Amino acid sequence: MNASCLKSVTLLYKDAMRKAVISCSEQYGFNGEEALMRLGVDSVTISVKKGGGKKAAPMKPSIVLPFTTCNPGLCNGLKPSHGLYTQCPGSPMEGNPFCKGCMKQCEKNESGKPDNGTIEDRIKSEFKGPKGDAPKHYTAVMKKLKLTKEQVLEEASKFGIDIAEEHFTAPEGKTKRGRPSKKEKSDDESASSEPKKRGRPKKAPKDVKPEETEDLFSKLVSNVVIEDEDASSLSGSETSNKPKKSKLTEAEKAAAKEAKEAEKAAAKEAKEAEKAAAKEAKEAEKEALKKEKADKKAALDKEKAEKKATLEAKKSAPATEKKEAWTEKQSPAVLKVKKFDYKGTKYLKSGNGVVYNMEQDEVGVWNDETKEIEFKEADEEEEEEDYESEDE
């Protein structure tokens, strides 16, 4: 059976059930609409079982629908559904009105009910959620999920559910969330109070000396007295009809204006003085930086000069050292000898075994094996003397 045939059969079945319930209500005197809601006729779905297969799961709406009827083919527990508390879409267990998940909740709870309650609880007008919260109105959920009335009705028509108009009309008289609005002023208070001017309030005049204020008010009083005398010369009817103009307010305005101008001038001078001081400080800072740079340059030049002098001294040092070494080479080497006695005569013996007499003349060579001096012969001595004389 295809989907269109299945839908037609479902509509026919619902229509037959609706007519049967309405007929019974007319005959036995009970509320037919309430009976239809309890039976969940509008949410009944018909599925075709395939041979040997599992039980087909009931179709679920793609969007959240308001609580309208009870579907006997679904679990009798409730789901929060954004605060609407609608029927649980799970399939009930065999021989039990609840699905597997709601059944576990029933076993844990002392009341023997699911956490969010049952369909029987939801039908009651005083129903409250597990936290004591009343179900939300469907208009609030539509606003939150950005659903339109047309979308809701179209999805409900797929399951043959009729949604009453009350679900699309927001309830009146509910308090708004958030801060309370300011209390409106009474007529007398609003009439007596003047509209406030925008901006900062005017500052009182500064630097007004007490002596100047006394002189100002004395002048004002004298002006008022003179005007009163002039006014008394007029007829009584004219003076009574014409309102007296007070010069005091104008004088006060003039004084305030002068004080304000003086304040502006003082502020301007203070600002100019502050600018001048800042400029001087900046110039002084520049001079200090200039001096610091000059000191650094002088120190750097001095350091360079010292390094140059050290380098020149190092360059001249090797020549002096070479000269001293050459001088040492030219000077005769000092020969170290040791005095010893041989056959009652004292001789001198060097480290290489050459033997000298006490007059430091070479006389022979010391033989370590025989422990004797091997003296030179007289001919050798003469030849050496001749050789030395030729060299001279």
C-alpha cells in the first residue's frame, strides 16, 4: 500500500471513529469532544506491517505541535517540548502504557509516574510541571522557534490533527518580564513641575566680592524707590491697572552676565597660562635632552680618544720588546760553574763537563767514567792562543 492510499484509509478511519463517538455522546449524554480528545482519534496513525518485520515506528511531526489530543498508539508519558508538555512520541512497551525510557523513570520515582507526568495529568486544567511551572502558551514557542501559523497547520494536516484557534491567540493580562516601568506622575505633579532643560546646569557666578554685591543691591533699591515715587504721581486708576515692572530681575541678569564673562575671561587666562607653562616645560625638556645628548657625545669622544691612545701604545710596544730581546742576544751569556778539588788543586767545572782553573782558563774535560780530568796538551793550548790572537 502506497502513502496516498494509507492516508486515505487513515482519514476514513478517523471520520468513522469521530461519527461513532459523537453518536454515542448524543445517545448517552456525555461530552463528545472530550471523549475524542481522551481517545486521541485525531492523532491515530495506521501503518502496514511487512511479513516477519518489526513493528513500524509511529510517524513524528517535524515541528513541535501544541497539546491537543491523546494518541493511544504512543506512550502515555509527557515530554517537556519547550515547556508545552506534549505526549511522549515513544512506542509503548507490550502490556504497558509507557515506552522503555518512561518506564525506567516510573521505576525510579516513588509516585510510579514518569518525571514529567502522564497524559491523564496533562488534561487537568491545574497541571504543573515537575518544577511547579505551568505549561507555556503555544504562541511563545512559535515566537521562539520562528514558526508561522501556516507552517503549523500544514504539518498538523499531515497527521490529521485539528488545532484550535486558541493556540494561536496569545493570552491577555499576563505580566511582562523584566524591570517594571516607571510610575506615571500624577496630574498635579506633572502640572506643577516644569520641563527640565537639557545639558549641564548653569554654574553660579564666581569671584563676586561681598562689597560689590552690597553696592549693587543698594543701587537696585534706590532705583525701585525712585520708580515707586514716579508711579505715585500718576492717577490711582492708572497705577492700579498697569503692572509694575521690576528692574531687579534685569539687574540680576546683568550681574550674572558680567560674572559669567569675568569667569570666562579668568578661565581663558588660566588656560593661556597653562599653555605657556606647558610650553616652557616642553622647552626645558628639550634643552635637557639636548644637554644629555651633548654629554653623551663628549663621553663617547673621550672613550674613542682613550681607545686610540691605547692602540698606539700597543703598536709601539713590540718594537721596544724586540730591541730589548736583540740586546739580550748580543750580550754574552753567563756561564754557571761549580768549584771542586782534584788531587789537591781547586778547579771549576761547568754543566757540560768543561774544566777551568781558578783564573777561569779552560784546562780540560771531566771524564765521568774515570773520574779524572783529561787535560789539554800544550800544542793545543798554543794553537788556541794563536787562533785567538789572529782573531784579535
